[in-house]
Amino acid sequence: MNSALPKSRLGRGLASLIGESPQAHPRLPAEGEQRLAPVEQLRSGRFNPRKDFAEQDLAELAESIRTKGLVQPIVVRPHPEDMQAFEIVAGERRWRASQKAGLHMVPIIVRDLSDREVLELAIIENVQRADLNAIEEANGYRELIERFDYSQEQVSEIIGKSRSHVANTLRLLRLPDSVQAYVQEGKLTAGHARALVGRDDAEALAQRILEQDLNVREAEALVQSGPIGVPGNTGAKKVREKDPDTKAFEKELADSLGLKVEVKRGSGESGNLVIKYGNFDQLDYIRMRLIGMPGG
């Protein structure tokens, strides 16, 4: 098997393939045949690791497409089983949203790609865009390893992440299906799930984490406290419950900022205030709010 391509080369190839530069707005790439195609000629990608398409996200993207049109083309290849159709390589979310927006024709770029290239590029695109949940990401890595004989080291080179990240992500597939479902649904983070790997009582622990709304550190403490169901062990010896005043403070600040806020109590009266943001715009918004405060 050929060795994995260097990250720098893959990065340039991906940017060219999907028609964008990491530091620029989307543009049409020089490679590939560009055309307009009826939306009904496109088919879902068989190798797309992303399986979950949230309806609200699609609705928001569809509204944007109605207003501005579909600026970035969808990358496809000739469908291997239907000569009249195309298989989507990158852009299935845009295709689904385009249908919701009522588009009849969409811009596409036709590329001649092997199954392995399709899977590689689908994983790279989704991981770089942070579009995958941890279980989808793990399934994509497993597909590369089991179907195309990649090593974990080669997978890490392709996606531009450490080998330990690949190994830890793959470990999540050892969890019970019900716990994996919590991750896919966004109820548990990858950090929560990693703490449960290897535990026979992972399902019970996951339920306790959800019931008590524990953060990752508290979940790790719960796991270390011993098996759930053992006499004398509630499974929460090391987990500190938040008092009503703390919860009320978190809610008040979260409502004011429109972002998730968490108070982590330390020893005595010390602690940490965590404000979570989803993108750089939200980070800049936090900065402006802090600067604009009296005495800031």
C-alpha cells in the first residue's frame, strides 16, 4: 500500500478539491469539470462518515441559500452504479439544504476519484470543519483502517491530528451502543465518553452523568469512585453537587450572554468561571462584553 501523503500536500489538495482556501472565502477550484446539475441527479455519499444532519441546522442553511444562493459547489464523482447520477464526495449538507430551499439546479464539480480517495477526503473535510461527532469520526477512522489497511499513524497524518487523538477516538467504539448514541445525540461529549471506556457499568455511569449534569472532571471523579450498584457506593462520593445559588448564577449569566456558563468551585471561596464559545465571533463578543464592563 502506498504511504499516506504528507499533510501539507493533502491540505492543498483538499482546499483545491472543495474550492476554498483556509484563509479565504470559497472559490471555484481550477481542477475538475464544473457545471450545473439537477438536485435529483445527486446521491448521498456511501463513504460519508457524517450520518446526523440536524433539521434546525439544515433549515438555517436553507434560509441562507434562499437569500444568497449556493456559492460553494458540491464535489461529486460519477455514480458507480447509475450512469445518470452523481455520488456526493463533499457537500452533502449543502445538497440537503438546497432541496429544502427549493433549488432545482446546483453547482457541482465532477472529479474522478477512487473509493479510498472519497473516504479520505470526506473524513478530512468533515474533521477540518468540525462537522462530525466523535462516534462518526471514529467510524470514519475505522473504515480507513479496516477497509483500506491504514495504520493509526497514517490516519493521523491524513487528518492532521496526533496518533493519540486517533487512538482515543477509536476507543469510543468499545462503548455500549446506548452510550455511543448519547455522544451522537450531543448529550455526552467525547471527554465524558472517554472516561467510561472499559467500564462494565458504562451505561449506568452515563445515566448518572446525565441526571446530575456533570462536567468531564466530575464524570472522571464519578468513574474513579467505584462501580455503580456496589453496596455503600452511590457512585457520587467525589462529585460535588452544585447549590441552588450557583445554578441560578450560571443561568443568569448564561441568559445575559447567550452562551453556556459554568462555575467550577475550588477550595474555600476560590473557583473558576468558564464561558464556552463555539466560534471566534463568539469569542470576540465575549471580549467586547468584558472590555465594555464598568472598570474593565
